[in-house]
Amino acid sequence: MRYGHLQNPPGPVPDDLISPDMAAAWLGISPRTVRRMVYDGRLAGWYVARFLRVSEAEVRGSLGRAVPKAGAR
């Protein structure tokens, strides 16, 4: 799946950006699932120098919500 067509959300870029790999480790899901969550709009993502990043604060907020496990449909 290609994610290069996504645009950054409006507004300033947060200072607490982390990689999808780190977010996945915190959430207990795969990095691919994190990317899908960004693509689906369930998690905000920003491209910084061609690399996808997500907000640490938003990921920490997701820890309290139900997050689908990788491979679950």
C-alpha cells in the first residue's frame, strides 16, 4: 500500500513526533497497522522529510482506547 499521497493535517506540526515503529511497539500492534490507522484517519500523521511520523501524545491517548490487533478484521 502506498501512503505518499497523504497530506499533512492542517495546523502546526507537533514537536513530539515519533516513528510508526515506536508507536507500534507502544500499542502492541504492527507498524503496518499504525500506517493503516493514519491512512484511515484514526490517527493523525505527518510527513517529515519523506518519513511518516505520528504524535506521541496522540499515541499515548490511543493506549486507553481499543486498538485493533494486527491481522484482525
